[in-house]
Amino acid sequence: MEIAALLLLVGAVTALKAGSGLPLLQHGADFTISRLTMSGQTQPLTELKVSDHIVNLKRGTSRSVSSAYVQAMRKHGAAMEGGNGSVPLLAVEAGQVFLAPITVGNQEFDVVVDTGSSDPWLVTTESICADPVSAQIIPAVDCYFGPPYDPSLSSSYTTIPNESFNITYADGELLNGDMGYESFTLAGITVPQQKFGIVDYAAWYGDGYSSGLLGFAYGTLTSAYAGDDPAEARRGGTLPYTPLFVNMYNQSLVAPMFSLAIDRDPENGGVLALGGIPDIPHSPYWVSTPIQGVGLFIGTNIPAYEFYTVEADGYAFSASPSAQFNVYKNGNPRKTNLIGDGTVIIDSGTSLVYAPNAVADGVAAAFDPPAEYNEEYDAYFVDCNARAPVFGISIGKKIFYVNEEDLIVPASNVLCISGVQRKNDGLAILGDVWMKNVISVFDLGAAQMRFAARQYYGMQRTPKAATT
């Protein structure tokens, strides 16, 4: 086996589980993903308008076989604690990492687009690189970042005194640095003074292209702390700040919604649309479902939100291409019942689908030949030439099917894994394997998610052309 390649990919899988066996850097281990709830009064559904600003898509290659560094931030059970524009996405290595171009000050970068976190951050010219496992200092090139941000080249950059950036990921990756203000421009929309993390110490598994990350979540994962020394940060001492997209609509620069359409085409990464939807073919049928809050603020009726979490009716899977599924679970003997239900997180920063174990096991058995579970890596491996089963997720009583091409994910030139893996005791996540098949609309104003199929299948697995 090509173990080096596998470790990068399966590290993303095991990091989602308790007891992954990957050591944490001790000085950051207490600060894995701060949870800062965000509230808001909901509004009517934002009108679905086609975005006016489209940027040509681009593609690159990478040493990474997955977005392991982004997936790793979903630590076991952590989520339960507590103008109009479009920009291109860059698909890196089999479409598993998605990057968008952004201008910070007068410098341009590609950054990872992540709907499962909130911080904008960039690596800097002064950044020190460390090995995530041993914590030994290594050459800066070994962190595999793209071009670094240089504050000295910008007249609009301001350091924030007595604040620091500190975040540790569940697989041992760690970022430390300062906090600052700088002009951020995305899809032609500019926020003059955006707060962000300036990374000067990184223990990181990079992709060779991205210079940082842009979080689109509700402000739940911001990671600024009081004090100039990140090592002195203490749990509970996070200083809340407003993420980039929230600043955009708070300043009336864009409608309070964005959408993602991720492509499987290796020549394209997809489209991120701000304030609207991309002008691409899709099903005319939209499903709308509430974003699940984590409760109410004490003494109020104001909901608190964290991830983009929605209710799933269940999972549809079968080895038979003619299977029909019963989304209502009413005992119809002529239809196959859905398996499992409950909340799922919609997350562009995660490559795979993490489902209840019974679902992942059933999907694995439905491959031809069946996928095989590897205990060492806690993952299902599958023949790269296997026949994939029918698989879909029901939301709002509509099943959104996954293209069989997306269910077999290359780990190397000769090894593949199932696109559906066990969540064990961790989080149920619909990552890029599923998101490639839909337009996902994140309506923050109405606290709703909306989905439309981009390419869908009849029960005979014959692809149908999407309609507008």
C-alpha cells in the first residue's frame, strides 16, 4: 500500500472519531475550536436571484489527496457544545479541496472555502513551520502553503494590540499568530476593515496552493484570544468578532445568503455565489429546511446558531438500480425504507459523507465487489473499478441522489475509498461527495438551507439532463 498517501486521506477520517491516535501539540491542545454562538432574528426567505458577478474557474494539482486539514477541525462531538457576486472555486487533487481567489490589501491569494468554520486567516512571510506530530521546527516549504501574506506591502494593514490567534485541530495541526485588520475583497465586494488571523507559527498539512482559509459559518468558530501570547490563551477567553460574509451583509453590501455549486469535472472547481445563486442548470424543485439552532439565549427567545445543521429524513441506498424508496416510512412493502435520520452538517470543508454506522456499513456491502473495512485506518476501502450502489439522502421528503462517480474516491493511483464512511460517535456530515450533486443555498437571513438537484437519477440509474 502507498501508506504516505493513505495517511493524508485517512487522517481526515480518523480525526472525526474519538481516540484517533494522532497526537496533539500539547501547548495548543486545550484550544481546539472555540464555540461562540451567534444569534439573529430570522427574516422571510431571501429571493433566489442569479448572481451578477462570475469569475472564470481554475484548476490546480496538489500533493494532498484530500482536505484533511480542514476535515480535522470537526473533533468528536464538538458541535454539540454549546451586492451579489460569484467567485470561482479551484479544485485541488480530484476535487477534494476547493479554493477561491481573494484580494487582501493589495495582494491576491487562493484560500480554502469552508462552511464549517468562521475565521479568515492567512500565513505570513515570517511564519515558522513545525511538524504536526513531532512539533519539531522544519523548513517553511514543508508546510506546503501558497504565497504568504506580507503586511509590510500593505498600507491598509493594522495589527490589533493585546489579541492573538490560536487554533488547534484534532489531528495535531496548529496555528498561532496575531490578529489584525485589513481590506478583504471577494467577488468584487470589499470589506475595508476585516478582522483576521495572521499566522506566524503553523504545524500544517498544506496543499501547495492555498495561503489560508475563509470560514463562512455563523461566527461560531472564531479563534481570537486576549493577550499577545497565543500560548497563554485560556478556554473561554475567546474574543468574538464578525466573519467576512456576515460583515458583507451587515454593511448592506450583499443579500444575506450565499450558495455553493461544487463541480466533479476535473477542469472546474465550481462556483461560490454571494447574495444569490449561480446561473447553472438545476432542477426546478427546491427544498427548504430550517437551520437547526443549539438553543435559546438565557432569558430570551433569540435562537443561537452554530454549524449549518439541518434535519435529514434518512438515507437511501441499495445494490439494486431499480430500488424505490419510501421517504415517509409508512410501511409500504413495495418500497425500501430509509435508514437512519437526525441532524447533519452541510460542510464544504469535508470531503466525504460521514453517516450513521449502519448506513456506512450498508453502503459498503452494496458495492460490487463490496467495500472492505480497514481497522487500522478506520475506513472502508473499495475497488477503484467497483460498481457503486444507489445512494441518496432525504431532506424535506425529497431524496437527493449522489452520482456513482462520487462514491468511489481516489486515495492514490491504485487505491480508493468509499465516499460514505462511519461517523461512529462523531458528527453526521454531508461533505463534498454529496454537495457536488446539489446547489446548496445558505440563507442566513431566514435561517434556512435550500437545495436543488444539479444532476439527478431515475430509479434505473440513467442520468437525466437537469432542467432550469
